[in-house]
Amino acid sequence: MAYINKKTKGLLAVMCGVLLMANASCSYKQNQVLFEKNAVNENMPPITSAPPEYKIETQDVLQMRNLQDISYVYSVPGGNVNSSSAASVPQAQTYQVENDSTVALPVLGKVKVAGLTKLEAANKIQSLYAKSVLKNPIIELKIMSLKVAVFGEVRNPGSYMLVSDKTTLVDMIAQAGGLTEKADEKTVKIVRGGMANARALTIDLNDFRSVSNPATILQSKDVIYVAQNKRAIKNEKIQDISTLAQPGLLLLNTALLIITLGRR
């Protein structure tokens, strides 16, 4: 009887393991569904227009270079010093906007740029350099920290940089590798505004008017969500039923085995 008890205990342990695995699978699926429901919340106010031009924020990373022939003219004790050793276009340098809204630039020191658009910041920096540092500067400025998140049925979901001021939804889907065979191209969503002021826009990629909507021009921190199509959802439900049934059948077979051993 002791032998049977040991075997029974072992089989019971197997049953517990099966139940835990089934519960973990269900928990993972529930979390996935919860995320999808939040991402496609129909109660969000609609996005009705193109996003306003982005204004630089603290912690943004700026990339800057002078496109003009660079000739430094420093004001130093004893006269002006002309530097012609770097008479070629320099490599772009990156600078971070600090919490005091300024960016520390060579020679100029701290320049306040937070709250300005990219063009406004470039013009301000260009003007300051032209006064006493550079001859006829042409300042190119890019904001390197602008990103959007792409989730759902795209081939390469993840976080992507906005390298252009006019990046559209279609452009970003292309960067993410395009849609998968499970994608519902009629219900692609853009969620904008973060947690505090979330708004949503549903795009039908088959409708030219929908795709050409100015509101599809992306803004930093936008979330793009591509839902599954009905066929994929149906197949997934069938697979879920099968996944849930398998532990149940194993559990039933194990219970019958325990009963059989217990009667010996």
C-alpha cells in the first residue's frame, strides 16, 4: 500500500503541474486580450486633425551640424584667430536638452530651446553663431528622440524613430515590415495623447480617403495597433479550446490511473 501511495503522490504532483501550466497559459492570454482591449478602446475621443508641429522638450536629443563652409572666428584676448584647418563640413554632433530647458553648445554655452519647434530652434542657434562665431552658418538640426510604438499584426513590432516630419501611418507600417497574413487592414488604429489625453483614429488601409487623412501623419509617442482579422481570431479561438482541452484530458486519464492503482 505504501508503494501505491508513493505512486499516487507522484501522479498527483503531475496533475498539479498540469493545472499550473494551464492556469499560466490562461493568465498570459487574459493579459494579451486586456492589452488589445485597451489599445482599441472605442470610448476614446477621435483624432480629427493633423498633429501640431512638435515642440522640443527637456531630455530630447538634438543632432546638429553646420552645412556651410565652417570658418571659426573666436574673439580672444590679443585679436581674432581664424581657424581654417576645419574648412570642410563637420560631422553632426548630438546634444541633450537639459532639465533647465537649455542645450550646451560649443562656444555659445547654454541656449534655451525647449518649447521651440525644430525650425525655430535652428534659426535661433544659427543667429547666435552668426553674430560672433561662424561666417554665414547654415544650421541643420534634427530631433533624434521622437519615436512611435507599433504593436499587433506587423512583421516587426517595436519602437521606431520618426526620421521625417511628415511620416505617415503607411510609411511606419512599411518600416515595421508590413502587415502579417493575420492583420485586419480595415481596423488599423492610431492612439495619441498618452494615458492622460488618449485619442484614437481608425484607418481602413483599403480606403484611399482614410489613408490620405492628414491625421495619419504621426506624432512622437503615437501608438499604432493592427488588430487581427476575423479568420485569425476564429482560428485562435479553436486553438485555445484545443489547448485548454488537452490538460483536461490528461487530467482525466491521470485520475483514472490513480483510481485503478488505488484499487489494487
